[in-house]
Amino acid sequence: MVAVWRIVNYHQAQAPVTEPVTKFGGQPTWLTGPQWPISQGWDTPMRFVCQIALEPELAGAGPGRLAYVFITHGDHGRDVEDFDPDVIFADGGENAVLIQPGGTFDGPTSPLSSGPTLYHSDGSPAEYTVDLVRGEDPDHLTHDAYLALPPAERDRYFQTLDQDKIGGTALQDAPKNGPWRLLLRLEANWKPFHLNLGAAPVAFAFVSTDGRYGCFLVEDS
């Protein structure tokens, strides 16, 4: 079984959240100095999506660390024409997962302490904390092993894993240059904030088993 923290609710912040906690939007709570990733194609700061407090079970390291997720994303009202398809690829240069302290990141960064962040559908700034429920996911099955399950067990396995969560087990295989642990699964549509990643996107962030670096990708039906 694999430790998981299921996202069960979002709470809009009434004031900036500056503690090193899991949150979506707002500005990053930098632990070892600003390290804002730069889009490879646009040559502009990426948009901050979230920061995730890394539990030892999740990142294979001690407490007191954060993972920061960024993507290349247009400003309000410009998403259709400015959508960058490379944002869906783990190696496309249009998304980033950074870890502090003790992480490594090979892409270009800027010492910006604040920058582009999530917004609502009306363009207003968005910042949300989350309620997390600790649980366990079943171990990962290969695609062939999943298809070999009896139909009822296959449906139960799918429904268990097909949830917004931190940690846990991913339905799909992890990127090749691992080994990885799942960091975040997020259905990007139908959230209290606006995030344009495709028609029906599911976003995944992964962290290396030594807790030093991460990657991000999107699956879109």
C-alpha cells in the first residue's frame, strides 16, 4: 500500500498564506531563496500553481521541505491564443517542479520573490489552502496487470486511484527517467481557480525517490 493525502476541499485564503504549507496560487513561500523558473519558449516567468509540503513518506527525506509546481500559462483573457502545447510534456521546457531545500533543477531560473500566479475565471487573483485526508492507495499495477483484473476489481482499482490527491499511486506509468513517486494528481478543470491545460486535462507531478528533483506532465482525453 502507498501513503496518500486526498484533496477533499479548497478554502479561499482571506490573507496571503506565507507559511510552508500545501496551497494553490498566491505566491511561493521560498525556503532557501527565490528560484522562479523561466519558460523556454516564451522567455518569461512561468505561472505558480502550487506548493506541496513534502512528508517523509512522500519524498524519502526529512520534514520541512516544499515542492513548487509551475507551468507556462497565459494571462487572463489570452489562454486560447497563448496556450503552449509543450506544457503537457515532462521535458518540454514549459513546466517545472522545484524542491527546497536540497533540490536540484536544470532549467533557467530568476531570483524573483513573486511573479505570475493562479487566477479565477474573472481574472482576480486566486489563493487556496486545502483539506487533506490521509489514506492508502493500492500498489501500482502495470497496464497488462490492470487489464487482467476481473471487471469489478478493475473498476474498484480505477475509482480508488482516479481522485485528486497528493502522493498515492498513479494509474499511468511514471516517466522513464525515474524512479519516481507520485507527488500530485489534479483534474485541472472544474476547480475554484482557472487553469487551462487542454480540453479535459489531468495533471501529474512526480518527485524522485531521493526527494531532490521533480517533473510534471498532463494527460488530455
